[in-house]
Amino acid sequence: MKKAIFYHAGCPVCVNAEQQVLEAIDTQRFEIEVVHLGLDKSRIAVAEQAGIKSVPALQLDGEIFHINYGASIDEVKG
């Protein structure tokens, strides 16, 4: 099964995007993981290595899709 990882930091833009993404992705085709970088700072380095530059963002089968613009990854590091 393919993997989808949704990265966010808990801001209103991120939470809204999370709900939209979770409703839209076909769970028969994708295993979905939601990573809240604001709560799990240990995942920031992994997100950066994957190519995440801002949140909310979706890593879908290895490709990165930045959704709207909530905060830069540097702001999340805070």
C-alpha cells in the first residue's frame, strides 16, 4: 500500500487542510499518517529531509505537495 503523510503544526489553516485531506484520500490505496510537528518536534528533521519547506504539506508516495501556507519549517522549529 502507498503511504501518505500529512505534516502540520496545529494552526487553523493546518487543521482545516488536515480535515480536507483526510476526507479526500482514498484509504483503500493509501495508508495515511498525520504528523503534528508542533507536538512532535523530533519529526522536524525527517520532514526537512523529505523536502518539507512549510506546513501544511502532504507527502504522497514520496512526492511533496505544499498546501496553502501556514508556517515555514523554520517557524515550526521556533
